[in-house]
Amino acid sequence: MTNETAGPSYGTIDRDYGMRLAMTPPDEDGPVWMVNLMRYREVAAYGPPSDGQPSEPISGREADERYSPIDVLAKIGAEPVFVADVDTQLLGDTPKWDRVGIVKYATRRSFVEMQSRADFQEKHVHKAAGMAETIVMGCTPIFSWNEGVDWSEVPHPPTDEDGPVTVIHVIRFHPGQADTGMVQYQNHAADVAVPAGVRISGWFGVEGTIIGDGRSWDQVRFNAFPSKRAFMAVVTDPNRLAAQREHRETAIADTYTMILRPTLDRLAASTSE
């Protein structure tokens, strides 16, 4: 059974996975992508006043912007590779997520060591104040394919009013279904998705959830669409819907599906570096 312990107010720490991150032998260590699902407090909940805290109430999102540890990440060889606001949450009733972010760390050990750095702790007070709930999953790439039909030639190309979107699927499969039912669904759906301009920004296997709500996950998938109209055309296609009912819905035990509007997207590039 997973060894979990209460930690920050915004989630539960999985100590077993934390030990795995910290104790990975150097010759077996390597890059890990930390995928963050974030829900903000309406008003940031700071403790007693101290240096660096706002004098007036601010939103949880504003507190998270103050947290943003870009300089600390750079010092340890890590970098944000994806940031997006949630446009629409399609599947997964609660919580309602606000933002998705991904940081690529050079090693698992560097992620753990960062937690005890003084410069990180100084910033973390803002995350603790602003975050209502988060899931942070350690992931490694299983597939990436960012080429395909030119978006100027698809039925629903990007426009100034309806630019590119990324759709995230956070998935837990029924046992054995990742390689059976889900693959059958993918084979059917590709006939609709590829001509529409869909590109795979990155599919990731989840090796552990360092902070969460006790649930485990198997994969996180990011698919890029030329526009929201393109996404709607794909998801309402009768052939894809039939494959979804026959294969996808029977393969998946739990999921979040969200349409995202990226403000930073180096995800595909980060998996090929």
C-alpha cells in the first residue's frame, strides 16, 4: 500500500515515491517531467504578516505568480516547458482545475533537493498561500509526434479568434486496458484526428504522484489541435464516438479531460532534447 502522509494544505505527500526520487542511483537517474494540476484559492491564505507578503489581500492565482521559482529552477538545471490555463473541463467533476504546468528536471534527485533550498522555501510561502489543491505527477515520455498535416490546410485552421488549443487527458486504466482497449480506440480515432491536424505534444507514463489526493494515475496525454473548432469536429465525429463507446469508455477507470490555452509550450521540444 502506498505510504502517504499529510503535508502541505494543498495535498498529501506520497513518501514512498519521494524516497524513490531521492534514492535513485545516479547511473539510473535522468530527466523527469513534473506535471502539475492546480486549483487556486479565491483569496490567498497567508499566515501572520512577514517580509515578502502582500499588505493587501490578493487572489490565489496572484500568489502563485509571486511563487514562480524560475531563478531557482535555472540554478538546478530545470525549466518550465508548459503552462496553460484551463479553458473547459470536460471530464472529471471535481476539483475544477485552473491551470496546468510542467517543469522538466534534469534528474529526480534534483527535484527532491530543491525542496530544502533556502531560496526555494522563501518563494514557497506564496504557493502555500495561493494553492487550494494540486496533483503533481512524476512522468517520463512514452510517445511524442508533433508533425502532421499543415494547419493551414486543415478544415478548421487556427484564427485570431480561435487559436490552437491543447487537450490534456489524465488517465487511470482498468488493468490491462492500456494495451488493449485503449490501443483499439486510438487506431480508430487516428483516422479522424490526423486529417483534422491533431498532433501529439507528448504522452507520458506516470511513475508516481508526489502530491495528490490518494489516487494513482497511469498516463498523462497532451494532444494539440489547430483550434477549438477542430477539437469539436473530432469529438463529435460519429465514427470516433462509436470507437469511444466500444473501446475508450471500457478501458478508462478514472480521468480528467480539459481543453487548455497554453501561454508557454515547449513540451514536444523538451522530449526530444
